[in-house]
Amino acid sequence: MSDVYEPPSAFALHLGYELTEWRENFARYEMPIAAFIRNRQGLPHGGVHATLLDSAMGISGCWTGDSDRRIMTLTLSLNVQYIGRAGGTRLIVEARKTGGGRNTFFAEGAVTDDTGMLVAKGTGVFRYRPG
Amino acid sequence: MSDVYEPPSAFALHLGYELTEWRENFARYEMPIAAFIRNRQGLPHGGVHATLLDSAMGISGCWTGDSDRRIMTLTLSLNVQYIGRAGGTRLIVEARKTGGGRNTFFAEGAVTDDTGMLVAKGTGVFRYRPG
Amino acid sequence: MSDVYEPPSAFALHLGYELTEWRENFARYEMPIAAFIRNRQGLPHGGVHATLLDSAMGISGCWTGDSDRRIMTLTLSLNVQYIGRAGGTRLIVEARKTGGGRNTFFAEGAVTDDTGMLVAKGTGVFRYRPG
Amino acid sequence: MSDVYEPPSAFALHLGYELTEWRENFARYEMPIAAFIRNRQGLPHGGVHATLLDSAMGISGCWTGDSDRRIMTLTLSLNVQYIGRAGGTRLIVEARKTGGGRNTFFAEGAVTDDTGMLVAKGTGVFRYRPG
């Protein structure tokens, strides 16, 4: 990961996911599959994959290369497809900005586990927050 | 809430949300806005609303009226629109099944806060899990 | 329908759908189920329902009450759920704006046929076009 | 294109799009940008891109390699992101199946124009029709 630092959100700390790569139009987070993320069937909750995709897609459009110049976004819409079942011990999400302009942007991403299984794919529309 | 009991998932316990109403084709969860759900802008993380919508829409199609006869679902796809900014102290999600058949069903839901502000709306497609 | 007139698009003329109600935050279109809208299974093509939802949701945010003051929008994202099978002779779509601000807005809508069957539901995010 | 033949739907004939490549888990359609597909701003209507994506994603999961053995699908949900503005004279959609099982499958696709501009991306969930 680059030396541009982005402090984790309270929610990222609570769930245990971390930004492990960040560059222009790209971001990756990783997360251990802890017992506390399980749904009533014993699998990682769908909300976990949605959270990882929302975080990674959002920040993929916020790279500035400068820790002191932070850009914030608001999610306008999020779409998640639940394609496979997570195994292994970690979830990895990678996302990239796919288009947009000064005010809004589009991104897409994928969640895999550390065995390489495709777990979920997502798309989103985001808005840059003024100021 | 009815006396049909559904034990909370590990993830629901970790985030602090609870099923407060459940009947045929309908479910409601409520959740305190704790400090640990905040994103880097200090607002409830978008993944929280996605989690609440996924949980409530999914279980809206699982009512049997009998605690011993449980139905499980898998989320196929989830769509969330982030419409307003949460204030107040609690989030409330209400969801209803809107259609479907024996194998798959459709649902929609809305997240509001306890001041009545509309925060997010969602739709989803779910699959009943055999067995 | 009100006496505020909005000329149909070329595509609306080609498919045969017409604006039959329009007011602040609301729009309705209707469309005969012609033979030329059928898919390879003999049902109205999913793209027809998407078209009706996109048109009705988009224009639901464009009411000004004045035929000479037109507002244009761009669709940012569109989500459609295909819930039922159309019968009857006409499709009806009703849509409403559900939120948003000066630059972007959210809408939702439903397509039914003239027997009252729910065929599809949709949500969308739209952007006002400057100028 | 392969010599496996799939007759166009009535709607495909009415809009003028044709299957130009089809193989296991992949499909491409092409379509001239005719005057009759324009919206009230003079651009191809968003419903056109939705139609192309729905058609291509759906049929990407229906390849059998045998014109006499046809598989049919129903679209459960469709998501479209409108990323760029179409120019040129033709629209091209390419789609691939990304996962799924015996009953339902997932697909994604992209619409470009013949200048190479990315116009729209989409995802969908589909159900195989029994029989």
C-alpha cells in the first residue's frame, strides 16, 4: 500500500476491515472472516459484502495522492449480486472507478475470499461531497 | 412483536439490531445509532442501511407462524438508494415481500430514523433455500 | 391529463407509449401491447418495461407547470424487478419522485397491465441537466 | 458468428438489433443508431441500452451449441448504469454469464458505440424457464 494514509472509519474498525491498496481509480480492502459477521445460516452476512463494496467503490474515486487533501463522497445507489459462497479465512474486495464527471462517478467491484472464490459483485453511483 | 421467535444472527448481535415486528410478508428491525456504525464523515455507514434492508427484506418472505418451522433464504441481488441523512438515535427498517413464487421472491423496504426522516430505500431478489 | 404539453420522443412514438398524467413529482404513461414489443417467448420484452420505467421516473422529476419551461434529466442508474407476467391489452406505468436535491433525484415506479397485474417495479437515480 | 441460429424476437426486429456473436457464456448484439430510438434530448433512449443489456445478458446463459435445443430465461432483475454519451452510428453490447446454478444465473454486460465510447454497463439476475 502507498504511504498515503486514510484513517479507518469507526465502522471499519468495528467490522475489522482495512484498506490494503489505494491508487488512482482503484482500492482494495481486506477483512478476516470473524465469527461475529455470520448470518443465521453461518455464512458471512450479505450486509458485510455490501459494506465492503460500498467502502471500496466509494474510496476508489477519492484518491488524491496527498493525505492532507481528502475527498469525501456520498453513495447515491448501490447494487450487489450475491454470486458465490465465501469459504477460507478472509474477504478481499477490489473496486475501480469506471466513469463519471466532476459531480458524480460510477464504480464497480468484486468480493472474493482468500481461496479465490468469487463471492459478490457490485456497482454503485457516488456523488462528490462539496467542500 | 408476535411470539414466534427467531434467534438473532451473530452479525445482528454485533451491530445491535433487533426484529421488532414480523408477520406474513412483512418484517421490521430497529437499531440504535451507536458510535461504532459511523463512516469517516460521522454518518451511519451505507453498509449499515444495506445490512438492515437485506435482513428485513429477506426475512419478510420467511414467516411461517411457527418457531420450529424455519425457512432460510439466500439473497440473489440487493439494490439500495441512499435518499436522506440519518439523524435521531435509532434506525428503523420496514420491508415487505412484493411477489414471487416457490423458488424466488421479490421484496422492498425503507430505512427511516426515529425522527421520521427517510434515509434509504431498497429492493431485493431472494431465493428460498431448499431443505 | 393537464394542459401542460410535452412532445413525445421519437422512441415513444416508435413504441407507442403516451404520457397520460403528469403533475408535481408524478407521471403516468400508457402503451398498447402491440405484437412488435414481444420477446422470443411471446411476452412483452423486458426492455419495454425498463423503457417505460425510465421514461416515467425521469419525467416525474421534471414537472414545471409551464410547457415553455422544460427541464431535462439524465438517467444515472436504473433498477428493474420483473415480478409478474403481463396479460391484457395495455401496459400502464406510474412513477413518483421520492427524494433528492438540486442536482440529482430518486424515483420509483411500477408497471401494471390493464387487468391490474403487477408486472415490474423499478427505481432510478437521475441528474438534472444544466441549462 | 457461429452457425447456431436463433430467430430474432419481434422486438429485436422492431428496434433493429441483431445477434452477431454467441458462444458458451457470451453474447454480442449490434444495432444501428436509427432516428427512431432517440429520446427528447436527441440521444438514444435509456430504454434502448436497457433492452440491449437485457437481451445480451439473458442469452449469454442460453448457449447450447444446437439450434434445435433452445433454452429460455426470465429476467428477475436488471441494473443499468448510464456512464457515457453515445456517438457514432452503431451500438454494440457484449455480455457474459458470471455465475449461477441450475435455476438462476448472473450476468454482466457493457454497451459501447462504434467509436469505442463506453455508454452503459449492466448486471442482471436470470431464471431458467422450465421445460
